[in-house]
Amino acid sequence: MNKASFLDTNVIIHYVNYKENKSIDIITKCYSYISDKQGKFIICYATLNELFDVIKKRAIIYKEVLAKVENPNHSFEKNKSLSKRDISYAEKLYLTNKQIELKKLNEILASEREIFEIKIEQFLKYQLDEKVIPIETINIELVNKIREIILNYADCKILASAFQLQNERDIFKFVTADKTDLDPNSYEYLKEHLELSKLSSLSKKPKFPELVNLMFEN
Amino acid sequence: MVTRKTAEQIKEEILFHLNNEPISIEQLRKKLDSNWSTTNNYLEELSREGKVKEIISADKAKIYQRIFGDTYFDIPISLEERKKFRTLFSLIIKKYKEMNKIPNKTQLAKTAVKVIHSPESGLTELPTVWYLYGLIPLMIADTSQDYQEEFVFEHKQKIINIIEVFIIENQDKKTKQIQKEQHKEYNDRLYQLSDDFLELIGKNSWDNNKIFEVLNEFFIVCPLNEEFKEVFNFTERFISTIRKLSHFDKLENNKTKILLTFDALWKFIATYKFYETISLKRKFSDKNLLNLYLGNAISVRKSCAEESLSDLYSIYLSKLDNKELELAPETEKVREIMQGWTGGD
């Protein structure tokens, strides 16, 4: 029987962004992984929340772009909800589309966003098999321990959820497309760190999911 | 010889101290030179009499607010402002009566706003706020009150002239039309778009393109405030849910739910607009103080809007099928730029 896949947020976002013959390599890999489904798909509630946060943030980026098209003096930096990375995407969008009439651009962005959201929701409704680890049951001790290695708090909650679940289940795959924090070496290091930490919330010989980082898969 | 104050005198004193802002029992106790328990007893009595209300209670940190009942959210105004408002309402009602008309609440409020916002009236300092149906005086315009002239206006005749012109210009208009024209006159695009949206969905046959056009502009105009993120988040969610629902069901089939959701959302947005406009006035610039008056109302309306949005979203999810939806060709460029973006840092 095929192992189940515990999916990271970025894999779902990449899958949703897929456009035949027009997508970059990692998006095609994530699309293929989900389309050629083998075994159950699992996500945790931290991922579910993150997906909705991504939807909200995309709306804010588009609103900011429209504000700048309307008034070129508008500054993206004033919006505290956007990271430097978000702002760089907003700038690219603005520079590419600033000549388009505001009303038309608004419709283009709204239309792109609605398809993006529908695809996420279709995935959740029709391809996802199980949602696990409600937010209030995430082990904070474990999250904090992971945070000693990985800075992004949302990522730590997702990993903690996966590790918590793994200690109750047969080995499953943790599927991600994170090239900075979860490359194979970093994952090994993280596992050792947690084993050595001897957390009261993990068993003596903790089990870890098998990492599938699609960034490093052929 | 020191004469002891009577209970009524102490209660009057408490009301006087609460005239301008809410105060904690501890602050009141010091002003009255009394102890906590006695002050608390008087406040509880005043509360039973409906003259004050407790707005925050945490152990001994109780905060009380005076209830006048004649301003929105019981936001305090000065005695002079109160007299000016009453006098203005009195002049307006008198003028309507002279012209053989009886104003309704909206006509009274909108005429008052017209006067206050006319520089020649000399009343521009009287507070007005944006709320559910547009710009209104902070003091509730109540046609059942017997308002009297309690203040001598310097420009009384000019004020009467403004009132007369307003009555003549609006005499054949329905309340809704007066509201809509006011939204245009004072140029608040959000209110105008709300009017347009309600007009479009009030029709028997819906034109989705026109509805989306209005909602798209609503998306641009909707305030994005760090302190009140939900105003934009909820608006965005409402718009996207309607747009998405249109792929799987006729929007008209969900008319009641869409109307109810927009109503709950609008009440939340309008309460925020109230907060926003009043906080711009120097007297109300202390946001902590303003939160004491409006915090609860904003929070209740936020919950109602959230619940209503959640219901609408459930309807959409129940209709969502697994059909393949393709990106429109003109959106592909946007998708290409955004393809590496996953929302992470």
C-alpha cells in the first residue's frame, strides 16, 4: 500500500498555480505529485489556516497594485502586512500592468484570483482525504524546539503537527517544496536536534516522516 | 461646620464628572473624596436609574459612562453643542411646518448636515459622522422630540435660508434618493457603491458583469487599515465568494443570502466609518477612549458579519463541483508573474 502524504502549504499553492507548458519546474513537479495521487493526502489545520492567509495576502497584494496604478505615488512599503518578498511581486505586477486601464486591470486581477481560490477549494473538497491536528492541540513545546532551527513560526507549527501525527501513525511522507529550511540535510539535522532534545511530548525513540522535498527530486 | 452632601447631590456630582468621558470608580472616588464602596453603591443606583452604564468591568477596575441617550453610542458632546443641535433641529422642524410638511428622521438629519456643512451657517464645528445611511449629525435627530430654541445663532437668518432651499430642492424626493444624493454631494465613493450594488441586486434580473464592476470598485475603495484589518478582509471575502459562486450557480438563486450578508457587512463597515470619522475630530482623537464607546458595537457587528459571511461561504462550498476552470487568456501574464509566490517570506 502507498504511504500517505502529509502536504506542506507550498505544494498545494504550486499545484494550484500550474498552467500547462507555461509553468516553472517546481510547479510542474507539485502538479504531477498531486495529479498522480498515490496514497492518502493529509493536511493539518495549520496548513489550512495558512492557505486562507495566502488567499488574503494575495488580495492585499492586488489591492496595493491597483492603488499604485491609480496613484503612482502610492508606496507598497507602507503596508505592514506585506513582506519584502510580497512587495517585490507587487512591484513586478505593477510594472508589467501599469499601462492597463484601472477598471480592466481590476477585472483581470479579480478573475485570476478567483480561479486561484476555486482551485484551492476544489483541492480541499475533492482531493484531500484528511485534516488533522486542530490548532489548539499543536504541541507548543515541540513548536518551540523546532523554532530553534527554523525561524518561520507558521512552518514550525506545520512541522510540529506532522511530527505529532507521525508518532501515532505508520510512516508517511512529509511533502514540501521548501528549498531553504527543509532541504534533506537540514531535515536530518532537525531530526537529530529533536532526538537529542528528549522532549517529554515525544516518545523515547521518536518517529519522523519520510521527507519528500520536490525541490530536490528528479 | 461641614454639611454632609445628600445622596442626590452626590449623584449629581457623579453625573457632572461623567459629562465628558468615561471614568473608573477609582478616579471618581478621588474626585468625590469618598471610598470605593460608597462610590460603587451610588453608581449602581444611577445604573438602575438608567443614567450611567458600566462599560468595562475587571475586578475593581470598573469604568462607567454617562448615558444621555441623545447621541449615537452615547458619545459625549458639550452642553453648548447639545443646545446648538437642539436649536438647529427646532429651526428645521419649524421651517418644514411653515411649508406644510412634517420631516421624517432622515429629512431632519440630512437637512441638519446640509446646514452644518455650509460655511455660512457658522456651525461647521458641530460634529457629524458617516454611519449606516451616510453623513448624519452626531446628535440623534428625533422627530418625536419637542426641540426648542435654546441658543442664539449668530447667522440665524442664513441658516433658515439654507434650510428653506434644502426643503424646496428635496420636497419631491424619496428618502432613499435624498440619501443617495448626499453620498454624491459629500463624495464618499464607498457609500455610492453600496447604493449601486443594492440597486443592481434589487432588480428582477441580475447583470453579473455590472455587479462585478461595482464590487471590483468596492474592492479598490474599501479601506485597508492595520487596526481594522477585518474591514478589508471581510469585504474581499464577500466579493470573492460572490464571484466564485457565480461559476456554480445563478446568483439570483441566492438573493436573500447575498442581501443579508451584505447588510451585515455594511453594518460593520459603517460602524468602522463612524469610528474613523469621529476619531479625526480633535476631541475624540484618544483612541483608547473611543474604543470604550465603540469597541463593543464594532465587535458585535464584526461577529455578525463574520457569521453571515461564513453562511454564504458554506452555500458556495456546497455548490462547488470539480469542473475544470480555465484562466482567461488576459490573466495568464498575472499568473506567470505570481507563479513563484507561495505567501512565504
